[in-house]
Amino acid sequence: MRKPNALAAGFYLLTNLVTGIFWFTLSVVLIVVGLATSVLWVGLPILWLAMNVIRGGAAVERSWVRAALRTDIPRPYRDKPTGTLWQRRKAQFTDPATWRDFGYLLLLLPVGVIEFASVIAMWSVAAAFMAVPFWIDEAPFAVIVGEFWTIDSFVSAMPVAVIGLALIPFAVIGTRWLGVLHGKFARGMLGPTRADALAIEAERLQSSRARGVEAAEAERRRIERDLHDGAQQRLVAVAMGLGRAKSKMDSDPEGAAVLIAEAHADAKEAIRELRDLARGIYPSVLGDRGLDAALSSLAARVPIQVDLEVNVEPRPPTSVESAAYFTVGEALTNITKHSNGTKATVRVNRVDTGVLVEVTDNGQGGAELKPGGGLAGLADRAATIDGVVVVVSPVGGPTVIRAELPCAW
């Protein structure tokens, strides 16, 4: 959380008293009227309105605190349940976050009074000291400080003004710290609790694990399909060709030689396909020489111009290297097949939290993370190590694929 700007914090703290009076009055009136008339069923719609007003007020305050105090507050609410209207309203009414919102709107009034008075006091003292030289000549009295200092003229009051100027930095610091304290207060009341944060993290990890399992299963099916449709068919053709050549070896040596040559060519093609398949699982150059060499080899095989920059020292973990390699590979494949691009820029850099991969092209744009697509597969692969893949691809281009891959979990 960054410290707020003193001017923005001061404006917020001064106007907070007005907003505190507004939200306190509105929320209390709606809640009291709703509870008082709930026995007649008339109060239920009023309570529902009160809950929405409270949540709306809390949303406004989150935005206001984010803009003025530089404190980001995540939404703390539970996911909306499915079911009847009554079940949805009940879930909203019993959500602890709703009542924390209500508590914040109630406390905003007394807290606003204290903050308003504190800001006014700090700046008023500084302003009052600086103003002394301008009115002391017209005052019907003099200010005597001890036996050595009588303040009765513009010149004799100048030290007081200097003291006032010296108090301004303290007023600025005090205002900023009041903003920081209010930001922490707002985050504690309007944000998720520690239990909520742990539940969200557990849900994210569960989703990440599920996506990782799905990605691994899709990769297994791809390998099985490539083996069945590629190398296996080639090896079957080799076996059949050698069988036919064997049967013709005595009766037609020249025909047998042709069949053996064909079988030899099929065998070399099968070896090539197996090599490509192994490279698709985990390229040997990546394990032996690292990302720089592996991506240079990858860029040399694509039919477009690739501007490559790799700086990943110290060397990241194997899983991060693999995710970065396949992110660049899939991005370059999309560029050559779908975007009609002629140039790509690849930047792979080591940052504080991990490895940052950015691939930019000059194609036609329009790329999306569609379920089942190659880019979605990259997002699933990155999710297994808590990474994030973001695609920005407006129609007309350019397309930017950005992957943030952490090196610690």
C-alpha cells in the first residue's frame, strides 16, 4: 500500500464528515424502518433495499479510498448463490461482509468527526502562526513572551510566521498518516477477512490444480494421437515394406531393393517424427543449454522475422523454463498460422518475482483465450505453477501475449 498524496488525503478526510453523515443517516433509517415493519412483510423489501444501499455505499467508499488514499480493497462478498429469489436475498442478508459494510458506514460518522477536527487543527495552527504578522499591527494588544520578546509589530512577529512555516511539513506528514490509518481501517472493514482470503486462495489453488490435471491429460492425449497417427503408421509401413521385400528377395531382387529403399525412407521419417514429438514434450536443448539457446533454435525454425531478447540469469526452475518455452512456441505458431504477421518481438526477462515473457507481433489481431484453443492451453500450463497468461489483441493488431511465471510457490 502506497502512502497517499497529502492534498488528496486532506480533501478526503475533510469531506469524509459529510459522506459519513449521509451514509449513517440513510443506512440507519432503512435498517430501522425495515426491521420495524418486517412483521407486516412490508419491511422485507425495505431490508432488501437497505442491503443493496449498504453494499452500494461500500462500493463507492472502496473506489473513493482507492482514488484518494491509494489503498486497493478487494470485494469481500461470497459468490452469488443459485436458487430462488428468497434464497439469494437470504444469502445476501446473512453474508458477514454485508454487515461489516454496515458497520463501516456507521463508524464513518464518528471517525469522520475525529479526522475532520484533526486536519483542521493541524493546518489551522500553522495558518494562524503565519498570519500573525499581518494583523498584529492593528491589534489593540501586544503578545509578550517571557521577558525578552514582545510581539507588537510586523517585524517582531516574523519569527512566529517562520514557526508557522516550519509547522507545514508536520501538517503534511500528519495528514498523510491520517490517510494511511484510514486506509487500513477501510481495508479491515470493507475488505475480505483473513479467513476469506485463505478460502479464496484455496479455491484458486484447487482451480489451478484442476486446470493442471486437464492440461496434463490433454497433453497425454496429444502424444498418444501423434504416436498413433504418425510414427506408428510409419513403422507399420516399414514392417509391411520389409515383409514384401523379403518375399521378393529371391524372385525379384530389384523390386525387393526398391521396397527396402522405401522402408528405409519411412524409417527415417518415423525417426524424425519421434524426434519432433520428443521436442514437443521437452526439447533436449532446453535442458542442456537453457532458454536462450532453446528459443534461438525455435525462432530460427519459424518463417517470420523474430527479434529475440533473453535475460533469465540466474537460471529459473525447469518447470518455469518449460512454460516459457511453450508460451513462445505457441505464440509464434499462432502468428505464422493465423495472424498474417511478418515480424514478432520476443522478450524473456528475469524479474523480482519470476520470469516475464512478452511476445508481440504486427499481425491482424483478434486472438482470444478460447476454451480448448492453444492459448487457453498455455494459460492452463502456466496455472500449474501459479502463472498468469494475458492476451491483448485488438482487431487490427498488434497482439501482445504476456506470461508472468513465478519462480517460487
